[in-house]
Amino acid sequence: MELKNDGLIIEAVSITASFRVPEFHNFHKSLPLPPVTTIVGLVGAVLGLPYEDAQQYFSDKMIKIGIMGVSEGHYQDLWKALSSKPKNRDTIIQKEYHYLNRYVFVFVSDKNIIRQLHEAFQNPCFPTVMGSSDSLLKIQKTTLIENPLVSEDTIFENCVLIGNYIDDVKIDLDNLVVGKEYRYTPLSAPQVYNLPYSFIFAENGVRKIKTRKEITFIGMKVKSKNMIPALTYKNMSIPIFDHCP
């Protein structure tokens, strides 16, 4: 189906990235890819908006999002956290990182909104990061697409789907290359997390979770039982979804 909107493709890289699962504390397990809240924060950074205003921006502008990415691997790092209370002992935190990461982010919306985002990503107000403040994100390329053609597909890899698709997808064995070695790991298998999706903010700036959604992270190529809206870019099928905080 053809949308009467424009699209923006962001290609970016980072040396490290970490997206903590909220329920993990002393061990900061990382999600495989940036969740939607990270993308909202990223857009806020390039536009110069605090998170609360960035969330409202998405709510007002009716922006569709697509998230895809790959990493060369992952590692764990030890951090010492200083206690804010004198009588409490300091603690050691173990953080999981992905390294040598390549990302593709998709935004589809009204032409004026996409032009604004395009300019912002070319001249960001604040540094762009992937999760941790020391995981800098480099914007390598921005591509405008007029009237993007969004079709439906069933084959996906290295992307994010909104909803629980565990029972709807299976590892795709039809397109395996003969003679190539494949390694199946828990990180490459589809994973589902119930994650914060939007927040409410108090006057003092403290935020509380407003809504949660189940989000499926796809690693190794899978085939879905159902058709999913997707935008094709450089032979990649990137699923897109409405983000309404």
C-alpha cells in the first residue's frame, strides 16, 4: 500500500551499546536491539527536546517507526557503583554490552515532519547515544524517500516487532546457503520482553511507567505466519509500526 507520507532512513554505527532490561539491577542484561523508548530519546536528542517533550512529539505527529540492527558480538563489563548513603556499602554492577553495532532506523510521517527530522539528524542538538551515555552513535547516512511503498512481508531478521510473535514465527530454513556454517544461540533466537512503552511525568521530573507492551526482538532469520507491514531498503525488509505513546 502506498502512503501519502515521506520516509526517512537513518544508517548509524556505534562501537558499544547497552539497553538495560528494567527488571535487572546488579546485572544489567541488555536487550538485543534498542527498544522504542530509546528511539524516542534519540529523536529528542537530535531535536533538542527533553524526553517528556519527545514523547509528546511522537504522540502529536503520528510517526511510524522501524528498527533494525546487527552486532559483531557482546561482552560484560564490571562497574563499581558508589552508594549515596554513607552507611551503605558500594556495590559491583555487571553490564552487558554489544560491540561494533550497525543500525538502520526508519521514520514515516507527514512530509514536513520528515523534513524536520532529516535536518535534525544532519545537525543534532545533543550527542546521539545508544543506551549508555558513553555509547556514542555516529550517524553515517540519512536518506529521504518520497511516498515510500510499504508492502507486507513474512521474512524478517535483526529487527523489532511490537507484540508477542513467539508463536507466530519460526526459524527460516528455506534460504540457508549450502556450505555456510550457521550458529544458533539464545541471542539469535526470537526474544519477547514486556517493556515500558510510555511514561507520565511529575512536576519534579520523576517519571513513572504509563503503559507497557510486549516487544519481540528478532535475530536469526524467521518466517511469520502472518503478513506484517514492512518497508524494503537495500534488500532489507524492515517492519514498521505506529508509535502512539
